[in-house]
Amino acid sequence: MVPQKYTRRITGKKIIASCAVGVTAALTYGTGLASAHPLPTTLTSAVAPGQTSPSPAATADRTRAGIPSAQATRTPTPTKSAPTVGRAGTGPRPAAPAPLVATLTTVASPSVVLGSGGQVFDTATLSGGVNNPTGTITFVLFRPGDTTCSRAPVFDSTVPVSGNGIYPSRSFRPTTAGTYRWVAWYSGDLNNVSVSTTCNDPGESVDVTPARTSLRMMLSRDVTLGGQVSSTAILTGGVDPLGLIMLRLFGPGDTTCSRAPTFSDNIPVFGNGRYDAGPFIPTAAGTYRWTASYNGNANNLPASTTCNDPGTTVEVLPAPTSLRTTASPSVALGGQVSDTATLTDGVNPTGTITFLLFGPGDPTCSNPPPFRSEITVSGNGDYTSTPFTPDAGGTYRWTASYNGDPNNSPASTTCNDPGASVSVTPVPVSLRTTASPSVTLGGQVSATATLTDGVNPTGTTTFLLFGPEDETCSGPPVFTSTVPVSDNGSYTSAPFIPTSVGAYRWTVSYTGDANNSPASTTCGDPDGSVVVTAELPVTGTDVRFLTSLGAGLLTLGWLLTVVTRRGSRQRLARPRSCTS
């Protein structure tokens, strides 16, 4: 047996084979390169022309990929004698052909999104194998960052081979985003040498893109100024997301969220879930706009909301202010009235308070007000109207209204609110009476009433005359006279002619009006009486005493001389006698 060195280049994917063959029998070559007696062979893949062993680079690729050495040795036992070659069975014999190298092509599955449930796999196509190739194909998957496929693989899958054809690996669900690299190795068999792909072969990488996270917001309800606002960002779709969620609140007037936020909060992310920001107490009323953004990480794409997204605005309503008024005390006509409004619950309120005063006879405050006063507001507190001097008595009604500002809602009182009315009482007038001089029976008597201190008084003055027998003026008057009043001044009754002598007493009463109080005199007031006599009034008298003595008796008497305006009259008194 003569060893022969047989070297042949076999066309495969990347393989150049060299075989050392010991020839003991003649070989029959056919298209299948089959031998009646399998020969002991030594198969080495990745041998360049002129080499008898694998190149260092090819060996390194296989070692990093965890693929067994491509060198396989098998010495089968012949089953029968082979015919000799040559006439005497001696001399050189041709070397047996080496097994052919099959072609192995692979295509990785399409890219998938991390967390979407997608899986990756590799598909190998074995072709060019002879005699219905057998063996296995091993798929090895290297994780992102391993650009040379030199680290431990993240996944492997081995499938049996039964002929040329397409062989998919088992599927793998990635847990990390990035570029994964497949390497496939066909083990070969007796008729087919092993073959493999190499790291970074075209079509052997698959991208697992980061998970598509989603971000939405839940906000607190609308509040009035002084209340708190907050927001909640809800992160979903992530695969164990880490990073930050940044929540920003933009104030009123910033409709594009382009100015500096009035409030911000950065919240660490540890997985999908809810992330709360706030609370925050706004200092101005208006529409506030929230935005949220997640910065993402290697396995999760960033996500954000945008300005004015539905459900991302919150209204901060103006503070509901309170207003009440307290009118000044009642005054007599001629005095001044005013109103004090108390503004509360505002947030640094500004603006004005307007006071309206409605006159007597306007119980619904529907007529034009006779007085108006406007006061500037600078904070919560008491604000008093300017004073007003009414020109008529009666009940006056105040209303007040606060016009509000951007941060404070308007407020007002209503007509007839408690404490918002003021009474302007009539003026207390003065009244005195002067009776006419005394007269003799048959003469006329009268009285003059003097009305003072009134404010354009109107009404009537009534004179009552009581007879001599009614010293308390409690009986029916003997005479009545009513005189209309048109201002302060003196008013004289109609004349009366008494029918009996004696002292007559006058009383006078003033009815008053809306602006002036009633007034009256009383029975027996000085200057309120007049005497009616039976004769003319005496202007002088002369009394002379007369005496006489006779018959033991003393007779006394007197002579009365009365002097009147008509002359003098004498009267002799009846004498009186007495014994000695």
C-alpha cells in the first residue's frame, strides 16, 4: 500500500479542503463522488490553496463561535476486497477524492421591537451536499455589543439535517435592544465536509429596536386660585424602563409652552407605572398647560406629550371673593350718610368697588340712583364710600359691587341686603304759640303759631281753642282752625268770638311731612291763653270808706269808683252795722 498525497480545491462557500488518502483499492468515480469502499479521510475546512491546515483566522472564528473544529476523522471498515489496479497489482495508484464542501447560506429574521412579543430566528439553506447530507446545523446568537462574536452567546439552537434544504433555528425572544449577530455551522458527514458562516456575514445581523414607550397624563381637577394642582404621568410599553420623567407646568398666556415653566419636577423611572408631580399652588388664575417627557434608555425609546394635548390643561379659576356692606346709622335730614363694603377671600385683589344709593320709594333699587361713589381696591379689607347729604327723608338703600381682576372674581350685594339700608329721619321742627290779647265778651280771639327749624316744611297747622271750664284741654275744643304750611314762619288761626267770659287756652299742632317731624304745643303753654271779660277792661280804681254812728250803732260802707276807657262809674257798697 503506497500512500499518496491528493490535494484538490473544492468549491464551497468558504472552504478549501485537503485530504491525505491511503489507497488500497481502485475507486469508482461517479457524479456523486461515491466509493464502493469508504476511505479513511481527514477533513479540514477553511484551508487556503497550498495549505494543509486551517488558517489561524478561520480557527479563531470557529473558536469564538463555540463551533467544533472542522477537522473530523473517521476510518470505516471495508466490507469486501477491492479490485487491484495494474497488471501485477503494483505501482502508483490514484488517490481517492475528498468529500465535497456543501454551501451554507443564512438569512436572519427581520428586525423586531423589544417588548412587542416579537422573536428572532435564523434560517440556513444547505445546498450542494451529496448523498443526502446528514448531520446537524447549529445556530449561535451573540448579544448586542459583541461585534466579534467572541463572548458567550445569548442563545443557540441545533437542528438535524436530512438532505439539502432550508433549516430554521428555534426562535428567541430578546430581552435587550441592539444588534444581534448569528453564526451558523453545518457539522458535515462522511460525504460532506463541515462548513460555517462567520461573524458579521451579510444578512446575519438582526436589529432589536428599543421598546416603543407611551406616555399620557392625568391631571388634578380645575381649582380656584389658592388651591393646588398636580399631574400624573403614566408610562406604558416599556421593557424595564429606567431614566427620568420630566414634568413641566406652563403658566397662563404661554399657549405654546415656550417660556420658562412655572413649575417642574424630575422623577426617576423604575419601570412602567404612574409618576406624580406636585402639588403646586399657582399664584395667578388662568389656563395652565402640562407637558411630560421620558428620556428613554438603551431598551426603551423616549416618549413625550406635547403642549395643548387633550387632557393636559388645567384651569385655575379666579378666587371667589365675598362682599358685604354696612350702611351708616340713621340721620336726620340734613345729615350725611355713607356705606362701608368689606371685601374678603380675594387673592391680592385690585380693581374698584362701586357704591350706589337708591332713594326713598325705590324698594327694588330699579330707579336711577341719586348717588354713586367709586373706590379703588388694593387688597382685602373695608372700603367706605364718599359721604352723601340726602335732600329728603325716608329709607335709602345701598348696593355695592366689586368688578374683580384676573385673579379675583367679581362680587356684589343686592338691594335690601341686611344692614344695607339707612333711614333719613325728618327734621325736628320747633313750634310755639302766641294768643291774641284778652278781650271783653263780644270781641274776637286768635292765635299765631311760629314754625322754625324745618327743611322746606309743608303740611298744615291746626289750632284748637278750649273754653274756660276746660283747664286741661281734654274736652272738645270750642273752636278749630287749620292753616296750610309752606315753609318756616308764622301762621295765624282764623278769628273766633267767644260766647262766655273766662280764660281760653290755645293748642297748636303741625302735621309734619317727609322731611319734617310733626310738632305741637301743650295746654297751658305761656302765651297760649286769652281772657274774655264781661266789661271793658279797668284802667283805674278809687275806693272810699264811709262811716256813721247813731243809736249805738256804727255803720261802715265804701264807695268804689271804676275808671274805664268810657269814663268812670261809682258803686255804693251795702253798709255793714255793728254794736259797740
